[in-house]
Amino acid sequence: QVQLQESGPGLVKPSQTLSLTCTVSGGSIRRGSYYWTWIRQPAGKQLEWIGRISTSGATNYNPSLMSRVTMSLDTSKNDFSLKLNSVIAADTAVYYCARDTWDRFSNWLDPWGQGILVTVSS
Amino acid sequence: EIVMTQSPATLSVSPGERATLSCRASQSVSSNLAWYQQKPGQAPRVIIYGTSTRATGIPARFSGSGSGTEFTLTISSLQSEDFAIYYCQQYHDWPPQFTFGQGTKLEIK
């Protein structure tokens, strides 16, 4: 059973770069035609899709964040990463990684990591 | 961007009763609609995908229906563990993007 776990700093200063890694266990990140995804959720607010990366390295980003986001994949470590630069207080949120699972008719996110709280503050 | 609107924001229902949650898309998403359940301090988990397919391990009391722009999640007989926040999610092919509704909080009446 595939499991995901986020890791990274819980505190980032304004204008700096937020860097997170999602480690995949229980299966190879290269197996299957999946996309690997980041989502965030500010406290008490709705979920926001940040973007995704395929096993071949193709990326899709939320247009609202595209100018600040970079995702990468490391198959040797079985993990994928998120970088969000020039952060501001509004980037404070719980960040989740998840697998973009799909069939012929639909896409959904399963499984999810447990989430990591990242606070942007000086 | 496709906007997802859920109603009501909060739904108060007694255990054993039926709950009906709604989700509306600003344009057609065909059947590409999923529902997630989120409990405090936990990550969301998928309960329905493809509008009406229950995810692995989800009890039969959960059902989804709809198409195009109007979707419904029904929980036929509420159990204590069902009280949570529920989000709908759509996926759009081009440009590829997921968007979520703002959530419906299902609380005990």
C-alpha cells in the first residue's frame, strides 16, 4: 500500500523559498502513469491545488501560483519536491502531497500524506 | 477556472438520518467529480470518484450522483464517524487543474 510523507521546514521567512519533499513508500514512484501532486489548505479554509508532476517530469501548475512554483521528481530517492519562492504570509498553510489517480473518466487524489504546517513569518 | 460551489455551508443532522450535500460547477465537468471527507487534524480522504464510484473501503451508505454541473453526495443513515467536512473536487483537462469546493460541515444535530 502506497504511503506518502511530507517533510521540510515548518517556518519560512517572508520573501524566502519554501521547500518541501514528499517521500513515497510501499511502491515505486515510477510505477504506473501517475501524477504526483501538491495541495495546500490555509487554516479553516478550502483546499487549493498547487500543481503536479508526472513520472516523466512533465508539470502542470495552478495558474495563480505558476510564477512562483517549481516541482521536481527524484526517482532514485522515490520522492518529489515542491519549491515556492518569494513567500508571503498568505502562503501559510498545511501542505499536502498526494497521488493523482485516474481512470478513463475521472481524476482523483489518493492517497494523501498527513500534511505539514508551514508558517511564513519573520 | 471552474468554480465549485457547495451547499449548505453547514448541515445539522441527527445520527441515523439521511444527509444530502450539494455541489455545483460553474461549467460542465462531465462526470469528473470526486468527494472527500476531512476530519479535524487529518488529511482529506476520497470517498467518491467519477461522480458515483465509492472508493475502496467506503461503506455503501455513501452514494454520489449527478452530471454536468449539479452533483449530490448522500449519506443514507448517518453514523457518528461520518460527522466531518466534505469537499467536492473537479478535474479539468485543459489546462489541467483540480479545483475544490469550499466544503460542507456536517455536524450532529
